[in-house]
Amino acid sequence: MAVEATVDPAEAEPLLDDFAGRLLRLTPADPRSELRSRFDDPSAVKAVWRDARGSIVGAAVATVEGTGSDLALLHILPAYADAAASARLLDMVVRALPPSVARVRAMDRLSHRWLHLQGAEARAILAARGFAAFDRVLLARDLRKPVPPAGPLPAGFTASTPDPRQVEHYADFAYRAYRGTTDFAIIAPDASLDAYTRLYRRFLSGELGEYAPSLSFAVEDAGGELAAVLHTILVGRDPYVGDLSVLAPHRRKHLGRYLLSTALQRYKDAGLARAALTVTAQNTAAYNLYRSVGFEVERSGEVFILAR
């Protein structure tokens, strides 16, 4: 095993084919194109295991963005796969990260799972190296069921429609709203304003799903400053709450419940059948709010964060 600065993606094709074949049993998504680009990315850190003939039989690939890193792939071909080899690849790629990297995120989505190991084996390897586990839960709600009334906004607050062209404005708000919360580094391991701006540029431009201004809402305080926001994107025909955040000084004023109930009623009035969102279960205030208005657990997966 060795860290290699450059790897021809074609050499990794058998490994990626095996990974994709396992993933396709769980989801129709095909990650090979994205993963090829990671092997081709000179800024990505690549720990590679080759057999005696020089063929790639295992690899770990970590992307780097500012002070954060994502472990985009850790996979080994079946004839070689075991927990000890997986641990060596993980140790090698983490040690090779730049000293400036403060956080490493692993298994942040299904296409980043370690599919060559049993889940308990992967969790044990990560836990032994200080990765903290968080449960990311996909919640869904049947919009045919009654929606709890939103009630009036508290005195001094007004509602408006967000303008998705104001990327920096909403990215800055999200950065301030999430800072210090459970979700801060889970959303963006870099945990910087630049990272949030890059994420919101993708989010509000429609790259992650069609942005729906008519199904999104903002709340301003008496001074006209943004206090809370709910952004909706459409994934197929289903509305997805991509962000519901409230600035710390305005929490416990029921602004989140107001926005959520208002959005659900708007979805229902538009003839939509199902709404969804993702939340970290350890963010108990948000998780309990969503469950209280009828969202139910559809599936969950663990995200692991290492603070270096």
C-alpha cells in the first residue's frame, strides 16, 4: 500500500465496477463517473493497494476542501477484503492529508459506504480511530394527511419570499445559524463561510434539485434582518426541505414551526403528495419538531466525523 499522487482512473476501473455493482443493489445511482474524477483530481489524496502485478485491488480516496476532507471511497476487491486491510488504507489516507485539515467526514452518503465490509466492522474501525458517529435520518410526510395550522407570526416579524440570486446573503445566514450546532461540520466539514457559500451556490442554483421560490419562505425581524428561512427544492415532483434554519437569538419563538407548517400547507395546496427532509437525529430540537408535525422515518445512515 502506498500514497500515490497520480492514478490513472482506468487502472481503478475493476475496483469501481465492483463497488458500483454492490451499490446498485441499494440504489439506482451510479457513482463511477464521480469517483473517476476523484482519482484524476491532483488535490485528492489517494492511498492505493496493488497486487504483485501492479493491479489496483483496493483504494481510499479523500477529497480536500479548505480545512475539511471527505473520504469519498474506501473499497477493496472481494479476494483481498478484510477489516485489517481496510484499517491500513484508512490510516494511510488520513495520515497523508495536509496538516491544515481539521475535520474528516466519512460515509456522508450512500455512495460513500464501505460496501466490502459488514457495517459493524466499518463502524468499529472508524470508532477506534476517534471518528464520532451521527445519525442522518431521511424523514418523509404524507401530504394527504391534515397539516397542523401555522398560527400567526409573533409580533414584530414579517414573512417574505427568498430570492435565490442572493446566494452570499443566504450562505452567510446559514453559516451564522448553524455555527455551534450539531450540524455545523456535518453539513460542510470545512466549516467555513467559503464552504457554506460554495454549498449554497450549488443549492440555490438548482444543481441539487429545482429551487422552488413559491414554496420557500423567509422571516424578517422588526429591523428587517433575516431571522429564519425555509428553502424548498423539488426532487422529481416531491418537495424537499433543503434548509430550515433559525438564527440563535430568535429561537424558541416558534418561527421554525411557523415556517414548516406554512410550507407543508403550501405543498398540500399545490397538489403535492409527499414531502421529505434530512436531519441529524442528535439535533434533538429539529428532529422532535419534524416528528411533531407528522414526518416519519424513512431510512437512516451514519455519518462519521474525525476532529484532528
